Amino acid sequence: MPKIKIARKSTWIDMTPMSDVMILLLTFFMLTSTFLKPDPVKVSTPGSVSEISIPEKNIFSVLISPDGKVFLDIDNPDDRTTILEQVAAEYQINLTDKEKKDFSIGTSFGVPMEQFKEFMAIPGEKQKAALPNFGVPTDSTDNQFQAWVKAAREVKGKDMVIAIKADQSTPYKKIKAVMGSLQDLRENRYNLITSLREVSTAKPK
Amino acid sequence: MSAEIQEKDSGGKKKAGHMKKLSTRIDFTPMVDMIMLLLTFFMLATSMSKPQTMEIGMPTKDKMDEKDKNEAKASEAVTLYLSKDHKVYYFMGIPDLVKPNFLKQTDFSPEGLRKILLSKNIAVVTKVNELKEKKMKLQVSKEDYDKQLAKLKSSPGTPVVVIKPLDNSTYNDMISALDEMLICNVGKYAITELEPNDKTILKNSNVQYEVAPKN
């Protein structure tokens, strides 16, 4: 009986199609994605059925932490510098070029102006850890939040979108302080950032 | 993946002086490895879905005078008080301060607030649903749809909802309330603050409207 000889096949696997697909995926992800910006405090946004997505540019974002601290973020480094200069001038604070530069490339901020210099002196990594302890004052006596909004509106013009992002469990009292401040400035249109919630289509019974 | 097995030329008899034929196959494994790594990085470090947002227009403080208040007092008015533990208190029309217990309690479940608002707004809701169906069948364009929807929502006779979040409610409650407005196709709504009148109403119905002081 002749022995059936199993032909020895090479174990070489052709990786070309695989790398093709991968490069395709990689390109897709690189082009479609925007980087996550780290928030100073973690917030989980409430769900809503609204399907409008937020514009990508010209956003003035307001982050309200669960305990009511307010943090701000502005895009475009040049605008950031100009806005900072305006606010600093209002509070009579002289800034060094280094501070301005550090601020312009940063992300979220929210330190009372009196402590601004002190805060900027903290080295990079520690700054991130320290930020959640601060927050922009929104009290009626010292409303620095309004100063920031005013400066941002002046610099960025009327197309700037104010986006409020707050945690589900933030007490309404804190939201009211922010919304009240905006109302004082006649900033009556703004966006509330939510995450998508599925809901069955409304049908009357 | 690690071991590389070089295919040898089948009829390769080695002869001195002959150039060794090199295989033209390139090993892609390291490249794939690296791309995988990059791919994983991009997938994790980026946000694919952009966050949703709700657009909201608030009444200006000085403009919110007689006209708006009168409007809210009309028979179409529904006043909502968002309270602690996601409870909602509501009354329809003009508050009757003398009559006790006109304030009713509900919640954000589909059987709660939504049912009330839907029944109140039934004329618009049916029309909007018809419109949506038309849109599904591509009988109306996107622009027409938006225009008609806005028109329907602001047509006279639709309810005017006044949302008054109490200090002890949360942000989530406010968003849920706004959400119900969207779901129930209520076009006219506003978020306002408590007035002395409201405080009396709430006090009469034993609803706590302030944050309990922490001891």
C-alpha cells in the first residue's frame, strides 16, 4: 500500500492583506477622530433624546463639577492668550510671557485670578492634580466667570458657542448660579451637553 | 508568528561563484505588529462619538416682564416644579391659592410627566407623528420638515410649560424635563426661577423647596 504523503506546506502566512486592512483602519481612525480632552473633574452627563451634535470650533465650554466648581475651556491658543490678557488686565495682574504661553497651550482652567500666578508656578504634572481644588468664582460679589465670558465673547465674536457640561448629580442651585451669570450678560442661547439616550417614539395612547 | 521560515529555492543547487537568489518576500509581521499598536492607541485615545447637545434659549432677565408672565397664566399653562429625589409637582392653569392640594405629584417615567404632557398636547403630537411618517416616506424634504415642525410646535393653543427647578433638584432633573418637552413636542417652554408666589404654593403643599442645611 502506498503511503499517502502529506505535502509539507509552508507555515508562512501572507501578512500583506492583513496589513492592508490595518492601514486602512488606522487611517480611518486617525482622520475621523478628535482627541479626548482631559477634564479636570470627571462628570457623567445626563442622557437626552436631542440629536444635535456640538460644533467643533469656537466653543467656550463650561464644566460644572458635581460639587459646583466651575472650570472653563477655550479652543484656539491665540484666542486663549488674548482672552487671558483681557481678564488679567481687569484684575490688574501682570503676566510673564512664559505664563501666557503655558496658558495658551493648556486645556481646562479655573483658578481665581488672585491665585493665578501662584498656580502657574506649580510644575506641569502637579498642576493637573491641583486644579480640581480651585474653580472659577461665580459669586455675585466676585464673579470672575462673567469676566471670562465677556472677554471670550469680545475676542471670539458672536459665533462663539457656550456649552455647559455638568454632572447628572450637580445640584440645580449651582447650575442656577452659572445660568444666572450668563443671563446677566444677556447670553441667552447656549448649549447643554448631554449624552444620547434612546427613547421609544412618543405616541399618544 | 515569530518563527520565520525562509523558503528555499526549489532547485537551488549551490554552486560556487553563483549569486545566491534572495527571496523577494518581505516579512510583514513586525509591520503588522506596529500598526496594531498604533491602531489600538488611536482607538482608545480618541472619542469617536461627539457629545450631543441641547440648544436652549433663556428669557432675558429684563425682558421677562408682564407679557411672559401673563402668557404663563393662561389656561394652556402647565407649571412644573422639579423637586428632590426626581419628584415633579405640577399644576395646570392659574394657581388657586385658596384651594389646597391642587398641586399634583408625578415623576419622569413614561407613565408620569410624559403621559400628562402628551394628553395635553395631543393635537400637536398627532400632527407631528403624521409629519414624521411623511418624512420617513420621503414625501417632505428636510427643510420643509423643520419648518412645519416649528410651525406646529408654536401653533396657538399648545401648552406653555413653565419649568421651575427647585434648589434641591439636580441638573439631571432639568435635562429630563427639557427632554420631555422634546419628546412631547412642546414648543413653548421656559425655565424660570421661583417667585414669592411659588414659594407660598409649595409651602401650602408641604413641599420642601430649599436645600436642607447640613448639620
